[in-house]
Amino acid sequence: MLTRVVPILALLLAAAAAFVLLSSPRAVEVVPARRGTAAEVVYATGTVEPVTWAKVAPLVQARIVELCGCEGATVAKDQVLARLDARSAEAVIAELQARQDYLTREWDRLRRLAERDIATRADLERAESEAAQVEAAIAGARTRLENYVLRAPTDGVVLRQEGEVGEIADPGEALYWVGQIAPLRVVAEVNEEDIPRVTPGQRTLLAADAFPDRRLEAEVASVTPMGDPVNKTYRVRFTLPADTPLMIGMSVEVNVIVREEKDALLVPTGAVDASGAVWVVEEGVARRREVTLGIRGTTEVAVTEGLDEGVAVITPAPSDLAEGAHVEVRQ
């Protein structure tokens, strides 16, 4: 008989423990609905750059033999910034000049022979053509020799210098960035699904890690007419004010304000469940409220109907809480 009583007592104790556990209030966090400005924004990340600037990159592969070491200095247009090893190109010119000398002498010889009717007119014209071809080749080689000297493309400041003497410079790989320190702008890539809402003149808020407590603003200046079909983005440029603390090369978070509503009733975005409702606490129990939502921002969403200011809403919105369940507000 005793052996039957023990399992029954164990079941009763387990049931009692489960009842206590299920009937105990669930701890939740709440945030009061507040009044504020609701903003619908388009988010992107961007980089600060000068409005006027250019990269300086070699057109040929060659070893670096000279660098100006002028990073941060002001330079004039066409000022020499770097030199590459041009010995191979100079050797080509020397070889062509030697051939030109030979062809010049040969043409002169044939001309004298032609005057005595020993050489034909065709021989003379052929020698003249070959001399002209070599002269053109020398002109082209001298023009290409300029590719071994890197010059400033415009008046400005050397914003950055790359490479070291002795390294091999590759074609198209920038060794210098030259431009004006001001004015500055932000360039960002905006997703194609958001770009229809972005137009020039829109007010934009920026966030930068270097200035976490500063309110930074910009304005949409232009939207590139053609997007990137691979990344599915459009390039957008933003004008920065003259007194911006941002520096060239900084990365920023861009929030283009598409629409604003003053004195809106706001709740955290996480307080809205999948069906668009919110949960409130009334006299220690949870109640589900059907609400009408307005502008949805990145952290808060506006409620236009179904909720009053100051009402405590549960955040994040519970997914497994029953209507009328007892809750305990966690401080």
C-alpha cells in the first residue's frame, strides 16, 4: 500500500509546483507611450570626400624611384609628385633614334644616286617612308615617356600618398589623392527599393563614431541617374555645411528624412507585434491592444489610434503571453 502512495504524492507535488510556476506573475519591461517627432527615413552608409579631388595613378607598370613626400602639402597643377623607372622606355627611344640616323643617311645616299639615275624613284620613296615611320615612332615613345612622371592634376592639397620608393607601381593603382580640403560632401549607396523616395533638397541626419554626441546634418544634392545593377544601389551625394567637423575619409550613417510628423505618439518599434498590435499592463495583467500605426522609424513607430499618452506598453512585444496573464513590471 505504501508503495502506491509514494508515486501519487510525487505526482501531486509536481502538479503543485507546476501550478505555482504557471500562476506566478511573468516579469516584463514596459515603456510609456510618449509624444515626439516621428520621422520616416531612408538609411544608408556613406563616406566623406572633397567635392573637388582626383586620383593620381600610373598608366604603366614600373618601379618607383622618386616620391615627393608631400602628403598634406599644397601643390600646383602639373607639379611632379613621383617618378618611375623609365630606363627601358629611354632605351627604346635610343634604339629608334639610332635607326632614324641610319635611315636618314640611307635616304640621303639614295637621293644622290637618284640624281645620277642610279637609284630608282621607288627606292627613294621607300626610304623616305621608312624614315617618317621611325620619326613617328620616336614621337610616340617620347609621349609615353611622360607616363613615367606623375604630376598633380590640379591645384590643391595632397590628401594621401601611397607606395614607397623601390616598390612596383601597377597601372591604375592610385599613388596620390589630390584635391581641395573644402567644401566636403558625403557619398552613399542607397538601395534601389528606397531610391524613389530620395530627392534633392531633403534634410538628412548623419551619425559618425568620431562625434557620437554631435548633431550632424546634410542635404541631398543629387542622385545618380543610373544605378549599379549588381549591387542594386544608386549613388547619392549629400552637401555638408561649411562648419562640419567631419573629415575626409570618415564613414557616416545617413538618414534621409522622407516624412516628419510633429507631436506624434511614439512607442518602441519592438513593442509592436507581428500583427501590428501592442501589449499594455493594466492592474497587473497583460492586455492586447489593436492600434493604428503611422510613420515607422528605425527605433520608434507612431501610433495614430488605439493608445493614449503615458500608457505603459510591454517591450519587446511578447509572442507567448496570453490575454489577461498576470505580469510583474521589471524595474
